[in-house]
Amino acid sequence: MDDLKLVEYFKAQMLKDPDMASAVAAIRTLLEFLKRDQGETILGLRESLTAATDCLTRVDSSVAVSSGGELFLRFISLTSLEHEDLSRCKKVMEERGELFLEKISMSRTKVAKLCHTFIKDGAKILTHSYSRVVLRVLEKAAAEKKRFSVYVTESQPDAMAEALRKLNVPVTVVLDAAVGLALIRWHCVLKLTTSPSMLWQRVLNLFVFIH
């Protein structure tokens, strides 16, 4: 699978399921790449997967894609070196790749199941930007008949606010510049990120300090 086909497969996965996380789409693509690879050595196969990951990060530069690719490669390589035969080694890598994909595909649901218990009746929650995982947590809490309100910062408020209103959750848009002043009003902050901005890292640290 050359770079062009690799990118086409990745984009096709995203179009097939718009709700799919980019990391999951990347791992599906890398797993397909692994199955089609014609390398003759384990080292060559590993180098090809690394190059494939780099190719995907040039298409989608999000941390989710790069870190997801690295974790995928690390996970499938854990036991592969125990097998000297290349075909057997590749078979084990494919099996572990399928297992990893299954685990990561269920991660959003698991996070929602564990996290929604921290949302209590009457809670006032601050969110920043749009996050499918945060939305799934709030959706789970709403399904449990919990009463809470959400404050969404002005950074991409429409998508998050619209989704929450569909769940009949009260939503208020807050200016980014006013977050520090109004921080004392909220009971918790929900923000999923692999690389938080310096501003939001300070906001989260301040929130923890206040509470």
C-alpha cells in the first residue's frame, strides 16, 4: 500500500463514520497497511509502519493520530520478537492489532461509564471546545436523569451547544476572557485533550486550587 492509497483509505474511514475519532481511523488504516505489507523482515515491517504513521500525521497533524499510531506500533510489537518466523510474527501482530483496535474503539464508552458518576444533581460544568468524549460523558449523565447545566466557552460553541440542547441540557456560552472571573461558579471542568494549551492548563490548575 503506497502513500496515496494509505491516505485514501484513512479519509474513507473518516467519511464512512463522521463520529469516528481520528485515532481510531488511523489505527484501522495502519492495521490494513500491516495486512497488505509485503516486507521480508521484521525490522523492515516496523520501519514501514513507522513511515505509514508519519504519512498519516502529514494528513492529520492532531496529536491523537501521532500518539495513536505510536501506541499501536508499541502494542503489536510487544510479543512479535518472540517469533523468529516472519509469517508467524506478522500473524501475531495482526491479531494484537485487532485486539488493540477493539479496545480503543470502546474507550469512549468506557470513559463515559466511569466519568458520569462524578456529575451530581445541580452541577454546573464548564467545557472548552468540542469533544466527542466529553459529549458522551454528558449524554450518559443526562440519560441517568441527572440535572445539571453546562457552560461552553466561545471557542467552537455552536457544535457543542447544539448537541447538548438536543439532550435538553441547559447551555450558556461564556467568553474565553471571562473564564477566570466566573470560575468560582462551576463545580467541575470537563475538557479532554492530549496537549492542553498553556492558558487552559493554568485554568485547570486554578480550578483545582480553588476547590
